[in-house]
Amino acid sequence: DTAVSQTPKYLVTQMGNDKSIKCEQNLGHDTMYWYKQDSKKFLKIMFSYNNKELIINETVPNRFSPKSPDKAHLNLHINSLELGDSAVYFCASSQDIRRLFFGSGTQLSVL
Amino acid sequence: GEDVEQSLFLSVREGDSSVINCTYTDSSSTYLYWYKQEPGAGLQLLTYIFSNMDMKQDQRLTVLLNKKDKHLSLRIADTQTGDSAIYFCAETDDGGSQGNLIFGKGTKLSVKP
């Protein structure tokens, strides 16, 4: 069974659209994360979510919003997509900071 | 703010040793990490080292930590073609209390047969 799964794997959309990426973890972890990896492979944290506490990277535009229906899920909703949002988005989870478990990524292409 | 630096590329021949280097800025990091990313996949934790250790060995992997110089290295002995991947160094943010990792830009390791 996949520990951290995210869907879709590929997402191609037009500028201005709203889209969501889903993430689920079956590890029973308390903390989930969203990371963005740009075309140069630079990986940057966007959000972490732990026991209903959301910690936001201040550089993330407010068009991005994480939504957690329960402890096992942390979805990422993006409004008014822009060209610069094209990247690979990784979901991750952890029980403690010593080990993060990553999903396989969602490649978002905004045209 | 915290920053993690690594060289972007490394090319070795199969069977040689690979050494990937990293420098970091946050001296309060409790742990330092090496993650591996294979093409089309997410990152996987390779190993981590507690900040009061100088060295950690795990099979073909050796991690060296020079806390004074804030320098971390990963040595892969007998490098194989399957080791070709991007290797990310990471440190904990805010001394580990916040639970976020700061990643370097990754070193792409190419192993030639």
C-alpha cells in the first residue's frame, strides 16, 4: 500500500482556472505538508498542518489554500492559476521531524 | 534566514566513491538529513545525523558532520548506476521545534558505467 498518495499525478490547465490536488496518508501521522519543487529542483515548504494548526510559509500567495477534512488528508486548492505556479507539488507526512514521507508528486502545468 | 547550499552536479564512474557536500547556516539544527530523489518520484530519507555526532555510517553510506564549519557530507562507497539520483541535504527550521525542513537545491549524481 502506498503510504502517501496524491492525485492527480499530472495536471494541465489554463491560466485563471481553479484546481485542487488531493493527498492522503495511511501512516497515522499527525503532521502533513505541502512542498513546491520548481523547474530547477529547488524544494520549498508551502504549508505544514498539525492537529488543526496550520503554519504557512509567508511567501505563499493567498491563492493557495490547504484544506484538511481529517487527519489523513491534506488537499491543496489553488485559485486563479498563474504561469508561475507550474511546478511539481509534493505532499508529505511525518510523525516527527526526523523522517518525512513524500508522495510521488503532482506535476502542474499552467498554459 | 536559514540557507542550505550544495553543488548542483557530480559525475562518477561505477565502483568509485561519491562525496556530496553541503553547507548550512542554522547552528541550532538538531538534525541534518540526506534525502534521495529518483526521477519521477518523491524524496526518500536516506539517513540523518544528530547534531552532536561527527560521523554516522550505514552500509555504503557515511555521513560526516563538521559542526564548527557547518559542513555536512555524504559519501557513497562503491557507487552503482542505481545510485544515480538527486541528493538533497536538509536542516531543521527553528531548531527543529517548528518541524519544517529547509532543503538545499540538490546535487544531481550521475554514475557512468
